[in-house]
Amino acid sequence: MSIVVNPFSRPDQWMAALQAQLPGEELYLWPDTGPVSEVEFVLAWKMSTDELDAFDKLQAIFSLGAGVDQWRVLTEHPTLSEVDIVRLVDPSMADEMAAYCLHWVLHFQRSFNLMDGLQRQHRFEQPAYTPAEEFPVGILGFGTIGSRIGRAFADLGYPVNAWSRTDRTSESDEAFGRGLTRFVGVGQLDAFLGASRAVVNVLPNTVDTAGLLTADRLGAFQPESLFVNVGRGTVVQESDLLTALDRGRPSRAVLDVTAPEPPASTSPLFDHPKVTLTGHTAGATLIPSASRVIADNINRIRKGEKAFPLLDRSRGY
């Protein structure tokens, strides 16, 4: 039996890393598949249903990135709807995303954004800033990655507000001590936004999250607050966000993701003075660690166990 590997980029690096982690497996680099009747697993960022349909013994599809939007089309497919789709949850990627969020929140919380202007004016000064303990950071979507980001802030003394669509309190909450405040459901979303000086969106794109930050809800942000989006751009409409920024709630936005992505070349996001765009760089897929995660899951399946985590088709992620 065999594995087909179809990465978005760096195919040679992926193959070398996977072969090192799975020395007993037969790997083929797409479009080479070997005998299609032997293919058990596909490792890919994206493939069409027609391409996947050729593998009649396919057991699982492994996503080679954190997103799963591209695999939802399989939910209603007559022959692929029962194939497990394994999400890539790589601790190294979560660490990168936590570092990204720390960078941008500190950049504005510590008034580092003013330093360049002071230097150009030949002024060696210390701008005032709000201390960390008075600067609550809200994490919109408190799953595996969101909780990692939250811990990074909590370790530096920031109060952390955690919003989840459903009640997901876990034992790991104890690590935050009294520095963690939970908000659950749409009914508590405005309170969550109003309690946070910075809001970091980590939500995926689903039916429930698309357009979640409506024009009215953006008005619940604190004045002089920051919005950092590392989840999906669909959580807020571009025009609503730009109007909210002009009104000062929030007062700044750092967008690693947009909808559409990339933005149209004529998009006002490129020139708006309160917007920073970073081109989907918050958390790269790190091939060595991702390969270990994938190999562990394949070995788990070989032992008759379920891979983890699987795409929950009912929730969309």
C-alpha cells in the first residue's frame, strides 16, 4: 500500500522529511501515484474530487496546512464523504502564531509604533504606554492554537479573555490562574469585545463564523483598541472594518488574512493608515515538525486507532 504526497510548495523537502519519518512506507510525489489501487493515504494542501476519486482504497486525507476550507467540498461527495480528513495541528506552527500575535500586540501596547517617528525627529524619548496587567487580550476562538496564543500573553502578565462559540472549559484553563476570563456564545460576544484592549481572531471560516463581527459588533470594541486577524478574513466584511477603523473602534487592525485573499489590488486596505497587512505569514507550515505529526497519525492508523484531530464535518473544522 502507498501514500501520495501533493504539497503546495517545497516538494523535495517534504518528500525527504516524510521518507525519514516513514521509512517503511511507499511514497509517491504527485502527479506520480504508483498503482492507484494501492493508494491508502493522500497528503495534500488541495486536490480536486476527480483526482481523489481515482483512489478507491483511500482511507484518509492529510491536510498539509492548518486550514480545511478546501476539503469541505468532500462532505457531500458520494464516494469521498466517508474518507477521514486529518487536520494538521502542529505545535511548532502554534508557537509561530503566538510569536506573531505577541509581536503586534506589543508593538502597539508598548508604543513601539511611535519610535520610528521620534527617531526621524532626532528625539530620544520614552512614549507612555499602558502596562500589560491593564491591557487585556481577547482571543476569539480558544481552541488548540487560540489557547497557545493565550498562554503566551498570560506568561507575560496580560489578562486573557477567551471567547468560544460553545462551552469548552478544559483542565488547561488552570494554567492561567485568575488571569483567564471565559466568554461563551454569541450572547457574550459584545461583552468579550468590550472587555479587551486587543482582540486576536483565530476562528476558522465556517457558516457560524462568517460575518460574525458585524458592523454593530465592531462598535463594541474599546476606543484605542487593536484587532489582529490570524484566523480567516471572512469573520468581518472589509467595508465594515474600514468604517469601524475610521470611527476609532477598533483604532488599528493587523490583518494576516483577508476576504478575498489576496485583496484586490484596488482594495482600500493597502492604503488605509490604520491597517497593517502581512500576507498570510503568521504561522508557516514547518516541514520537519509537520512531518512528525503526520507520521505519528499514520502510525496510529496502522495500529487500528483513529487519527487526530479529524475534520468535524458537522462543524466545518
